[in-house]
Amino acid sequence: MNPSPSPPHTNLQLLGQFRLEFNSEPVPLCGNAQRLMAFIGLRRGVCRSEVAQTLWPDATETHARGSLRTALWYLSNNSHELELVHCTRESLTLGHGVRVDAHTMARTALDIVRDSGPLYADPLLIGLLDRGDLLPEWDDNWVVLEREWLRRLRLQALDTLAERLARHNMPALAVEAALASIRIEPLRENPHRAAVSAHLAEGNMIEALKHYEAFRHLLRTELGAAPSPWFTRTLPLKRR
């Protein structure tokens, strides 16, 4: 008996860039349709008036609602008969079965921060949290606010993950989590401390000291500052 085919699925990528896929094939959308899809994708459900006012803030209410109707028409005619957006007279909600990568990342990060999710000894978990920023080329106010919230959440999750991995005697993965956090914001001390601690847990004193020295040089060059005394005292050798 042949196995049944996998059900079709739709992915909305908002991290790193905008991309809509149906069964791994791209679905092309114009600019306003992309903005509409991204807004509803992030909010899941929203009233029509809020969408119109947010996406077309400089237009009159009549023109904004007209632009919204045009974008919705474009979506419905360029989506391979998919229901990307479910429309009612007053509200718009994300179509059933549309998966949004930003939601997956946020849910995973929140589970880690709350210490409620399983601890996967798998680099794929770190890779999920190390995705790009939310729509980095977009400068709409609603995108900027969501982008900053997700960035802070990712940083907190990666720092927490690095600590949890170190506690569970997985220093190599702890280093990977710390480095992922450093790639996002290299001047924060917490992930550098986590990386140094993980190197020391592996018995790799040389790498720990090299990492500390690189961070010390970065702080001095960029901010004219030095690592905290607490960080320095964690090292096995007396600092000059």
C-alpha cells in the first residue's frame, strides 16, 4: 500500500527576508500584498480599520480602505486558490495552515526563557534562534517595533540556552549558543561570559583566554571600557 502524499503547506518567511512558499515553491506578491501578508501574519488576526490605518497612515480613510481592498484582491488572485487570509466584514485573519517562521521562533524562544521546553542537544535549535532579523530592509513603524521585541527575545533565549547547555554538561553546544548571541549584539558581556565558561568547562583554557582578550580589546576599541571585575575574576590566571 502506497503511503498517502504529504498535505500541502504554506510557509510565510519573515526572518531575514520576505518569502511566501506553497509546497516549497515561491508565491510572488507585489509590495502592498507583501506588507498586508506580513502584517496579518504577525498579528494573526486584526480588524480591517486597523490594517488600513497602519499600512496606509497618510491616506484618507476612504483611500486606505480602497488600498486594502486592492491588496486583498491581489492576494486572492495570486495565491494558487489558497486562502492566505480569511476575510469577514470587520476582520482579517491568517489563513488556516499558513505557517509563519517568526511565530515558531518566538514560541521556541519563550519556552526556553520560561524553562518549560525540552532541552534539545541539537544545533538545529540554536540555528532556529540564530535566524536573521524580522524584515530587516523594512522601515515601517509596526515592523521596527516587532523587530526589536523579537531581537531582545532571541538574545534572552540564546543566553538562557547557553547557560542550560553548560549546566547539562554540553559545553560545545553552549559555546555555539553564546556565539549566536554575540553575532546579534557583540558588545553585550553576558554571552561572552557564557562562551568563556563553556571553554573552561571543556578544559580549553587557551580558547577561554583568547576569547576574553578579544572581548576586552573590542570593548576598549568601541566604548573605551573594560569587562566587569566579576568577569575578570572568573578567569584562572591573574590579569595584568
